[in-house]
Amino acid sequence: MSLTLYLHPLASFCHKVMIALEEAQLPYRAVTVDFADPVSAKQVSDQWPVGKIPLLHDEASGRHVPETTIILEYLAERHASMARLWPSAEETRLEARLWDRFFDLYVQQPMQKIVIDRIRPPGANDPHGVAEARENLRVAYAMIEERMVDRVWAVGDEFSIVDCAAFPALFFARIVEPFPASAAALSAYFERLLARPSVASVLAQAQPYFTMFPYRDAMPARFLPGA
Ligand SMILES: N[C@@H](CCC(=O)N[C@@H](CS)C(=O)NCC(=O)O)C(=O)O
């Protein structure tokens, strides 16, 4: 097996790549990174000093590839099954790049800001930053709602890398900032994503770690183990 993914099963950006790997049916070795263990964390920081996961290692090329979108581009250049997750028409491909950035920057990042603030040491919280992040999420939800009114998937007619980016972003974001009741198209899109076998598989891998999630108290019961 040529591909190794350094990941954590609870980490939302890792889910984006894990879902894509499952969709593309590319086998990989998963190495769980424990950032509390300096030896484990060093496996990542030696190759990518910013220390973010996921990080891909491809034994076939000897390369380490960081950053979710770059990992998915790298794999698409080498595997037809991953290339199929990227729209081929130029205009749709550009749209896919845009909405991939959208889900990373305007859903995942504000969600992370809110989540991480909950585990900051006493006195180190950033209420203003968290309020801004919540407003960012509300704006993003309104944009997705408008977009998804007449769509099945986020870009083009087929499930794509954008949907891989969308699911983990929306899964954790809606726990910290629920979707508005009026967002019917967004909620229906979320349920379609949930029904995807690749998504169900990645969620099942995350489930044993949900107790580590700082907002576990707000997690819907249907996602908890044994539900
Ligand atoms: N832009 C990066 C973001 C990756 C990211 O934020 N990963 C989180 C896990 S979801 C992480 O490594 N957090 C560890 C840390 O910040 O110490 C990507 O797309 O890969």
C-alpha cells in the first residue's frame, strides 16, 4: 500500500480527505497522530512544521503532501478514480475550487474558532472573535441555502470534492451554531451527505472519539455511540 495518511479520526479536515479516499476507493494506511505526544506530533511537524493534519505520504513518489485540497489535487493527478471527483469542465472546475475554499475558509475555520475557544485556559477566551465566527457561519449558511435550493450536490451534477469538504465542515458547524429552521435546502443537503456510504464510514471511525469533542454536550443524540 503506497499511501499513508497521518490523521486523527475526530479531525474535521482529515474527514474531508478520508471521505474522498473512500469515494475514490483508494486504499491507504491510517496513522493516528496524537498531538499530546511529542513523538507522534513530530511525525507531522518534521515534514510540515505548521503541524497540521491530514498529511499524506506517498511511498511511490517518496513525497509528503500537506493541505487537504493539495492532497486531493495530487491524488487526482495520479488516480483516475480521484480525478473523477474533480469536475472536468473548466468552468465547473473553477466553481469547485471556489466552493472548496468556501467550505474550508468560511465554514471550517469559523467552526474551529468557536470550538477551540471552549478549551482555552480561563481568561484567554475571545468572545468578540467567537461572535464574529458565529456571524460568519450565519452568512455562510444563508449562501449555502440559496445555492442548494435547486441542487443535489454543491457543484455540478455529481458528488465532488466540494461535497467531501462540505460534510465535515457542516457536521461540526451545525453543532456549535445550529442551522436556522428556515434553511430547508441546507438541511436537506446535509441529510443527503449523511446518507452517503463514504460519509457514514468516516463518521463511524470518528464516533469513538466524540467524547473528546469540546461541544460534545451539544452533539445531537442520533450521532452518539449506541444511538
Ligand atoms: N488548511 C489545512 C487545515 C488543516 C487543519 O486545520 N487541521 C487541524 C485538524 S482538523 C489540525 O491539524 N489541528 C492541529 C493544530 O492546529 O494543532 C488543510 O486544509 O489541511
